[in-house]
Amino acid sequence: MPSSDARGPVVVTGGAGAIGGVLVRALLARGHEVRVIDDLSSGKREHLPDLGRNPRLSLTVADLRKPAAYAKQFQGASAVWHLAANTDIRRGSADPNIDFEHGTLATFHVLEALRQADVPRYFFASSSVVYGFARVLPTPEEYGPLEPQSLYAAGKLAAEGMASAYAHSYAFRSYLFRFANIIGPGMTHGVLYDFFEKLRRDPSRLEVLGNGRQAKSYLRTEDCVEGMLRVADRADETVNIYNLGTSDRTSVREIAEKVVAAHGGTAHIEYTGGDRGWVGDVPQQLLAIGKIQKLGWNPRYSSGAAIDLTIEEMRAARAA
């Protein structure tokens, strides 16, 4: 049975991000040498524990589209965790080049570097958005056809396809994680971040895109990382696809009301209307998580509890 505790350096792209920083800590705790590659466009050095003091942790600041700047970090690695991506779906819709360059093209270069260094395992942060407007909720991994609604989603699906083809062609294992909405400290995008930013600019009014009835699953970063590591420890197919989410979901209206309450409860909530917030948005999402539950994983936090905890953390951090 495979184990993510297997000795050997581990590469983490996007390791200075909100999820990446939690994963890096977990891998260090398991005794790994961790080599982080991040362009720091959204990641932050402070997400990396003891950077410059821990001899088992290093950071290479590099653009994944330019493999000459980082390919040597793959030499001798036991695994690559590819988390780096465009983090703003709406930004990608406004500029179609973004998700191709930082999603599809960057992933190709990562897989090529992995192949050339003969790294045996590849872990990829995909997304629930690959399902598009799923007609089955909760949505299982075998659902199809997959019809992406955004260029971000298309980039994730293309990256999954490349990971599968590379794994079958070059005899390594791929692990593809389809995330629900991941939330926690250090976020630089997403509905909670957006709401806090809007109220910072105008404490009297909160604009909500759509009608507020959009409902999705929200998973804490630490639950996400624990789930990925559980799969890494126990799954051993050539290509392993797993949903990561919660068994419940929360509406945008509920989130807006909670964020307003955290800001004193006086802001007026205004909805722009329509059943989704923007072109490419998937308004209804709930993942089936039975497959990963069979491996013994369950999230510690429900969607609602994850949102409550993250709101309190964000409120406290901004008040400090």
C-alpha cells in the first residue's frame, strides 16, 4: 500500500498559497524534505513555516511556464503536489489567456519535468467545477458528461486529462482531487474574501452577485489536506480520482447575512439578480464523498461550521 510518508523530497507547486502552506506543514510533520515552487503572485512567504531556518524546507520563486528555472527541484523527488493555478475564475473569464497559460500550459511543463526526473507520484488540485451544471446532486466521481462552464474549469479538466495520459504512458501514479470551495486563513479570493473587502470599502452596503440562492459546499483547508493525505496513504490505482467536500452546503444568502452580522449587522444587502453570480459560475454544487469516506476520512467541519470559523478568523485578523 502506498504511503505519503515514503522517504524522499517532495515538490509542492503553489506551496506558499493558503492550501499549500497547510500541506507543507503536514508534509514537514511527516518528516519530508519539502521543495516549494511558487511565483508569489498570490502566495506569501509567511505561509511557509520557518523558511530560511528549517533545512528541510526550501522555496524556489519561479514561473511554472519556464521549467528551466525550477526543473532541477524535481530531481530525486518522491512526489509532486501540483497546487499552483489561477485562483480567480472571473479574472480568467475576462482574459482567456490566463487559464491556458497558468493552467493547461503550466501543468504540461510540470508533468514534463516530473517525467524527465522519473518522479513516481503526482498529486493535482482539481475542482468540482469540472462537473459543470451537474444533474445529479450529490455528484459522484463517475458522473458525466463533464461540461465545464468556465475557462478555469476547462483548464482543470484538460489538466486532469494530461495527468491521466502521462500516468498511463510513463508508468507513474496520478491523484486527482476535485475540491469543493476551500476556505480558511490566508485566502485572497472567494466569496468570504470578497464580502469582507466590499464591507471594508463601504460598511453600509453589501452587493451580492446573483439572487443569493446559489448553494455550495465549503471545506476547511485543514480538512482538505487531511483528505488528500488519506488518499495518498491508501489509494494505489494508476489514476485515482476523489471528490473532497462536505455532506452539506450553504447558500450565498446565508453567508452574506453571517458576514454582515460579523460587521455589526447594519449593512444593507443588495442582490444583483439572476441564478448565478457571473458567467461561468456553477450556482448549485454538492459533491458525493462516499468514495473517500470508504478510506476512513470525514471532514471535521460541516460547511456551515467551516464558514462560521473562517468568518471569525477573518474578523479577528482584520481587527488586529
